[in-house]
Amino acid sequence: MVWIIAAVVLLLAVLTPRLRKFGFALAGATIVVIVALIVLNERNKPNPALAVTNVRPATHSRVPNMDEYRIERQDNEDPEAKNRISLTEVRFGQIKPTFGPRADAIQSIQARLYNDSKRFSLTDYSYYLVVKDCVEAKPNDPTTAQCTTVYDQRQRGTPMVVPPNQARDIAISIPVDSATFAPIFKILGKPQIELTPTDTRAYRSSGGITR
């Protein structure tokens, strides 16, 4: 906008003899003002190098696991819960895979969770799941089968209350690929499932104490 005004003043100074002296002076002053504004504008521009330097690195907050938080809180309230039922008093039985639409893809693992404690109710547990694929080197000859671990999982089970000398049925879902929803492993032969307990809890607040 300032450049336009300076050009108009300069044009009038050239075309009008009476305004020539005044016009040249005004045009000169306008140009000086424009140059000064350009210099100030350049000085006020942020330095890219400093901008990059002053940028704080992004922090990635860890999403808290609510189940872990619950266990930690209950352990603080009842520290003896983890010692009331030993691993030898907890076992899995009737373990079998459940297949989905595809005959070579396991959808879940079905099992029965036994609490052999005579006094305490099981309220929380963890497990270690191993899935092996046993492929026979010779068709119809089980003695030639070679078993290879194709999947394993360490995880805390879904909270439930299993009273003393009782059992409850559980199901463990096998995850799929988050992008394609395809199975993360295939069974080429016969599956062999191993499921063992790794941790137990018997909380007072959850009915873990039986008198």
C-alpha cells in the first residue's frame, strides 16, 4: 500500500510542475519510511535455528494399565493375599483350542481353573500360555511329529472368585493382526497347548477368606 502511494506522489510530481519540488521530497520521505519498515520487519522475524533449538521434545505418556493399578492398590491394602494360595494349589484342566472360521487358526483357548486350596478363595491369577504346532514328518505316524512353539503369552487372567475345592471355566482369546485381522499364527499339524499358573491372589476384600 505504501509503495502505491509513493508511486502516485512521484507521478504527480513529474506531471505537475507546481508539485514537482514538494512531490519529490514526499516521495523520497516515503521511500525512506518503506526501507525502515523493511529493516524492522527483518529484525523481528524469528530465527529458525533458535526456534528449532527451543522446541521441547515431545513426551509420550504411558497409558496406565488399570488392572495393574488395581492389583498394586489391593496388594498394598492386603499384602498377604499373594501368599495365601500357593501355585501348587492352582491348576488348569480340560485345556482345548477353539477354532474360528479358518481351520488352521485358533480363536481361543478353553480351560477349567481349579482351586485346590481348602481354605482360601482364589480371586486373581496369572498364567503362561504356550501353543505348539506338532507336524508329522511322516503322514499318519505320530511318532515322527515335531512340535514347535508358534505362540506364547504371559498375562493376568480375568478377575474371578473360585471358592476352595471348586473350579471355574475360563476362555483366553488369541489376538489377531490389528491391521489385517488375520491370525498371527497358523496350525499346520496338531496343536499342543500348555497352560500353567504363574501368580495367585486371595484378597480379603474380594471374598478371598473363607471361614
